[in-house]
Amino acid sequence: MARPSAVVGTVLLAGLLGGFFSISTSRADTLYLKSGISLSVTRVQEKDGQVEYWVANTRYTISKDRVLKIEKGDAPATPTRGGFTGVQDLTRRDSAPSISQHDKVSLPHLSGPKQNEAYWVELRNRILTGETIDDQHLAEIEIQHDNRRTADAFFLAGTMEMQRGHPGQASGYFEHAIQAMPDRVDLLQWRAAALARSERYAEAALTLERANTLQPDSPEVLRLLGIARYNADRTADAVAAWKRAQDLAPDPGTASLLHKAERELQVEEKSRSKESRHFTLHYQGERTPPELQQQILAVLETGYQDVSRQLSYEPPENIIVILYTQKEFTDITDAPSWSGGLNDGKLRIPIGGVTSIPPGLERVLRHELTHSFVHSIAGPRCPVWLQEGLAQLMEPQSASAYAQELGPLFLERKAAPFSLLEHPFSRFSALQAQVAYAESLAAVEYLRGRYGMGEIVRMLESIGSGVEPETALRNSTGMDYSVLQERIGQHLTSGQ
Ligand SMILES: [Zn+2]
């Protein structure tokens, strides 16, 4: 959710001058939660089935069954200034693009043509000119009116474009294949996968519904259909498909998706929804007064305009925003009760019982919204430092508040390497995560200042088409990660 606030961040970083990996002073306790998050707290104790802990002078409680373990005297104390915001930021569970947190639930891998078999090798040679798929050659196959061969040729072209990270082109090829052989379930599944990769979930669900009509008892089709419907914001229909799949062939992955969706549905059944130009807002009428609904949509739309202008991009589908009470939010997301928001493909915001926009919500919304944009451009392989750096930049935040502490860390090579920051921050201690967020922001801010946002967007697109993040950085800037660290260090210490 939100970033480390400037005040808290600076105080934390000041205690960190020893470097990212040298946090070993014994001044406070660490609370490990089952959700994978660890918190550095001033004091912690068990009481009446609850765990009580203090951050500075403020007491918080959490249900004992959410706690994995408590380690005494193992982490540096959380600073006393700035209150709670700094810790709240560390509860972000959405910082993991490679797992399902920023993602919509992704479709599992489908098996394609066996490209080493003679039949497919011949067809592959036929449709390629060099390494490029030649549409002229595909058209020549098509006019021979051999439907099976036409379908296979376009099928092959589609799977090749999928491998190359071009789902838009792939989807067009699969469509051609389906025109030639409308009843082939494998073609429909692949087209749905391509549509889903382009975030066209509603069309993906329709395609799989056709597959389901052709093969009503295929657990595989039903599982995919559930995923597409879930991502298309059709939770009740998703539950129906997954239940049927489980009746036919129980599967633990589907069981956990079903469990999550059923909990969401309990809330959704009490909810109403409202559409704005770019958002679908789910809320509970009696708890969310109409003025507040309008205000939230207005904040979202303003944020959307700004982020889309800066990135010169608009995601293809409406962004789903769900308002929860604090308790529902905790139950559904497994995030600790103090989380400010979460983006797991849908923006989930705990905001129950308020009548006006709470301070800080605008930043949370803009931050989470940016994650949707970035995911839409770069896909699931976007490194976390780039995701979190952009999200903080759009709030808007600046790394200048951290310059004094962060500059020397970079120059003395004591900062966390960006290769490490490609992966989720959730496994870091509280302090390490603070530094990780600050480094991410400093990097993106530096890149924008030096190369412009357009170049960052090109990097995102390049990562989206399958290029490794550090290679994308090098292609855009000529720098690898270690040079980037040095340049940011110089930039921050030069006081510009
Ligand atoms: Zn974030």
C-alpha cells in the first residue's frame, strides 16, 4: 500500500548507515506473521489469546492465530517519531509481481504443438521467413481450404507469438485458427490464454464458455473458465465453474481459489457497484454514503488521468475497486488489520465506517492504481523495485527526503543490490523493507530525471515482451545495476 512516509523513512534510514545487511543491533522484538510479514516492534506480549504489541507508545492487538512466532530482542527498535505509518507500509503484501499479488490469477500453462515432430517442423518452416512469421505464407495455406492444416498453421503461429510475449498478435492468429475449426477446444483455450494475457478477461471468459459447451465435463476447461470469470469480476460465476471442476476432479489449487472467492462472494452479495469511466467500484450501501462513493470515484478518476498522462498509457479494461470494512479486509486478504490497501489485480481498500475521505487515502489509491497500470504494461515479470518505485513516484513522493542517508549507502555499496530488489520485499525485516522502498523510489526518480518517463515506459514494455529487467535497463540507459547504484549515489550526494 502506501510508501514509507518521509519522516519515518528518514529516521529509519538514519539508523541504517551501517548498510542493508548489517542490521544486528538487539533493541526490539520481531513479530512474524503467518502471512509472511515480519514487524519490528518496541515490545510484544501474549494476552488472553491475543498478541499485544507496541510501536513507539501506541498499542496494537492482533489475533494470536495470525502470528507465526515472536522473537525477542532481535531487531532494532522502531523509531518513536512518525507514529504508525512506517510500519503500516511494511505490511504491503502486494510487492510480489512474480507471485499472485499484483497479478490477476494467471492461467496455467497449456500444452501446445510438439514443435520437434516432423509435421510441425514442416509447418513451422512453411510459415516462417527467417525468424518472422510470414502472414503471406499463412494466407497461402488458408486459400487451399484444408481446414485442419489452416487451423494448425495459425495455431502454431499463435503459440509462437505467445512465447515471444506478443499476446495481441497471438490472439488474432488463434481467432483465424478457430474460424477454420470452430469446435477445437485446444484452440479456444489458447485464444482465452492470449486474451487473458492482454487483460481482456471478459472475452476470455466468453471463449471458454464456448469451450465448456463443447466439452461440459472437462475439469481443465472449467478451471480456466473459473479463472477468467474471476478476473472479469464475475465472482459468482467463477465459483460455479470451480465447484463443478472440483466435483469432477478435486485439485488443491482450485480448492484454495474457490475458498478465497467464496469469502469474497459473502461480502459481494451485500455489495452494490457503481461504474465510472475507468472504474468499477464495489461498496456496501448502508456503510458508504453516496457522497463518499462519488468522492472516491472522483479521486480515482483524477489519479487515473494523471498516471495515464505520465505513462502515456491506458489499461484496456476497467479497474475494479472493492471497499471493505477492516474486518472483511483482514479475513479476505490475510493481510494484517492495519494494512492501508492491497492490489492483487483488484484494488482492495479497507475503509469501513467513514463518512469522508480519510487523510492519506488519496496517496494509497494513487499508489495502488499505479500498480495496475504497471502490471498492465510490463506483465508479471516487472521487478519489484520498478513497480514500487513508480507507485511511490506517482503518489507523489520524492527520494530527496532520504538523500542524505541513502546517497552514501549507494556509494559505499552497502545498499541492497537491485538484483535482490527484483523480488518481493515481504521477506525483509521492517528496516530492510524501508530501505528497499526508498532505494526503489530513488532509482525510478533518477531514471525519470535523466532519461524521461518515456524511456521508463519503454523498459516496462520491453520487460513485458520477455526481456530480462537488467537487460531492459541496459538497452535503455547503457547501465547495468551496479553502475545504476553508483550514479544514484552520486546524484543523491551532489545535492541536486
Ligand atoms: Zn506498492
